[in-house]
Amino acid sequence: MGNWFVNNWFSAIIISVWMGLNIFIFVWFYFTYEHGERFYYTRHLLGSALAWARAPAAVLNFNCMLILLPVCRNLLSLLRGSFVVGRYCRTRTRNKAVTSLLFTLAAVHTVAHLLNVEWLNNSRQGVYDKLSTSDDSDHKTTYLNPIRKNNIQIPTYFVFTSIAGLTGVIITLALILIITSSMEVIRRNYFEVFWYTHHLFIIFFAGLVIHGIGQGEDSYKKHKPLFCHNRTEDWGKIPECPIPQFEGGPAQTWWYVIGPMVIYLCERLLRFIRYMQNVQYRKIVMRPSKVLELQLVKKGFKMDVGQYVFLNCPAISQLEWHPFTMTSAPEEDFFSVHIRSAGDWTDKLIDIMEKLPEGAQGPKMGVDGPFGTASEDVFDYEVSMLVGAGIGVTPFASILKSIWYKFKDNDPKLRTRKIYFYWLCRETNAFEWFADLLKAQENEMEERGMGDFLTYKLFLTGWDQSHVNYIMVNMDQETDVVTGLKQKTHYGRPNWDKEFEQVRNENPTSVVGTFLCGPEALGKVLEKKCGKYSDVDPRKTKFYFNKENF
């Protein structure tokens, strides 16, 4: 538990504050509607279902304000100027926790209001008592019970003929579609479904803003319900009991979401301006394993290591924007991305580029970014562990290139003194496009007497018998038969306990940043190892876990 807190203390504080605020808002509004005199008559009609509908609604409003902020990528990049805020911005549970709470509270809110409609209908029919029908007089111009007909009205009819009911159905359906399309299997394999369905958030927020319009609220002025509720025959006849006026309250959701909405609109405007800026192709290269490398040039573009951009190709889709980590270094006069075949959009882009005549410019490309990610902080640590899986090596290509340039330029600001690099791949071809960079790194470090600065280990997790036979025949060669590097390729998955133990022993007093771009399962393993091998003694080794994710 102590090691976990060392690695996650700020995230734990943020989550605790968020949970505390949610609990406070729920309890405050629950007791307001359950015991407040202002809502006495509404509560008489609906019972505790009133509080169980309105308290979750208040918490929903608060979290709908929060859910917009993570999609404001420029805002988050700006906040990354702070070390601790940067850690919060990359907390993996933030969206999942808020979304799960939204879904749960929406379900409670919906069930409570369905009961409310049934009880309002029963009150209109006089099922309960005289007080429940006391606002049915002809001289009244405002009503507490929105059901005005004495004939039986099924709840479904009322739901689809009222503003609150109709908008409630629409935003609930939108929320269900948004959440279900966010499942990992859909997001990874059917990204277009995920992308388009998420734009239902526009309908969701539009409906949310007007959802509360016209819902009944008590308005008493001089009327005292605790004194007058059992004297309905005296309403309007004695000073203490004037005829109560009931009116629909104003929608309040916009109070919560107006700020994030303005920020998001500014975000969209900035994205449009970036989209209109001209992007030139410097080089288009097809790498092994059907990996496309694009080297692009854009006026005024500046990046940091490990950052990512969103790309849009109108020739494929006007609306789709896809994230790609840049593999170039800030010191280069261009920025590059490596794109593997991983879906309809990437397949179409690769097909277009493969059919281009030699030396021709590619199709128009919109670029939004760059945006900060976890690996941007790699140089804040004296020691860094970089773990990439498959194409997940891309942010670390940028880091290693930048280190190369910093050493060549003798950059005095370089704080990093040791890097451990691990790359896990299923296919031997996947190593090919990155091997040239590692070879250059090897030679550069040896020439400068810094051979121990970079320790890298490549792990091949998939092979066949023919590959095994080839390795056995050539195992005595000085360089690796797969990559041509001096460091031999390892077969199978890393023994992470052994690797962390080695790093801790070699760096007994260092803070080690552990960076991953890879699958969620591997991230969970590494996060546990960071906690296991961190020492509670501040003078000894500590591991901090960071993860890339889109």
C-alpha cells in the first residue's frame, strides 16, 4: 500500500477530492428535496422519488461539466506546464470513472422519474388524498402537477409529449450509444463507429441544457405549507394561506456546462485554423510490415519528444481525425509519423500512398497538434525505462533521436544519465524500420565513450520453426541475425521482476520514470512492478509509471 501511494499520491488526492465533491453535492440536494419546506407539496405527490431524481441530476450536471474538459486537448497541453498537473492530465481512470458515474446516476434518475410520472398520474386521479388534487381548481393559472386530464394517462404518453420527458429519452439514448461505442473492442477494431458515435455528444449536451425547462417547482411567497397543507378549504381566505403559485423552474444545467462549452468551441476554432494551414510532404516511405512513414513540413510547427498529432485526410473522410505519435526529434526541420495498417482509414491511406508516382506529393493532409503525452516528461528523470510494444515504439524513436542530437550538440540541459529501452514485437520484420536508428545510437555512444548510457533489449514474442533453425545456424555471429545490432534479440516475454531488480540495483538512489506505449494489460503489469520495487525511503530508488494512450 505504501509503494502504491508513492507512485500515485497525486492521482489519489484528485480522485478523493472528486469523490468527495460528488458525495457532498448528492447529499446536499437529496436533503434539500427530501426535507425542504419549499418542496413540501411536490414531495407530497411524489414521496422520496423526488429526492432520488433531483440529487442524481445535480451530480450529473457537475460531471457533465468535467467530461468536456479532457477533450480540450490544447487546454490539457497548456496545463502540462506543471509537473503535478501533468501527472493528473494523464491519469488513466479519469474518463472511465466519470463516465461510469454518469451512466449509473442517469439510470437512477431515469427510474425515479418514471415512478414520478406514475405517481403524478395517480394523484390526478385522486388515488391518494384530497391534497393531491388540490391544484385542480379552474381559477388557477399555474399547476404543480403537469398532468391536467382526469382520464387515465399512461406514463409513456406523458414522457413523449413533455419537454423534460422527450429530451430525457434523447439524451439517455445518446449516452448509451456513446458509452457502448467506447468499449475497447469497438474502439480498436471499428474506430469509425467509435468516432462518429462520439459526436452524439452534441445532441447530448443540447438536450441536457433544455432538459429541466418547465419542471414543476413550488413557489410560495407568503404561503406556509406546514401550516396550510391540511387547510385546503381555507386557501385564499386567511392571510396565512394565500393560494400557492406553482411554476416551472428554469433549466440549471447550462450554469455548469457553459464554461466548458465556450472552451470547447474555442478548441474547435483553433483546430479549424490549423486544418486550413498548408502541410507539405517531405518524404513518403513504405517500411517493412506495411508501415507507412510520412515526413511532413508545416510552417511554424514546433514539437517536443513523444508528442502526438491528429491527422485528417479529406480524400478519405472530411470528419475523421486519427492520433499518431511523432517519431521525429524536435531538432529536425520536419516532423514524421509511422502509420501501420490497423483499420479502414489507415488501409486506405496506405493504399493511396502506394499508388502515388515517385516524387509526387500526397493528398491534402490536415494536422492538429502537437499535443503533450506522458513520454514528454522523459527528460525530467535521471533514469528512464522505455517500454514499447509493436508500433508503440514510435514515441521512443523521437526520444532516442533527440538524445542523439543533444549529445552531438553537447546540450548542458540534458539531465538524463541512463536509459533502459525495451521493445516487444511479434514479427521480425517489425524490427527492421527501427534498426537503423539503434545502430546509429550504438555507434554514436561508443565514439563518445558513453556506451553504458543506453541499454536496450529487443524481445521477439512470436516465431516459427524455420526461424529457430536459422538462428541456430547463425548464433555464433557477432551481430544479431534479426536486427544486425550488437545486442542480441531475446526470445519470449521479459521477466519484469528481473528487469526492475536490475534497474534498482544499478540506480540505488535514483527516481526512475517508467514509460509505456502499449496494451493495457502490459500497463497494469508495469504499474504493479513500479509499486513493488519502489522504496518508501525517499533516499532510495522510486519508480513512477507513465502510459501513452489515445
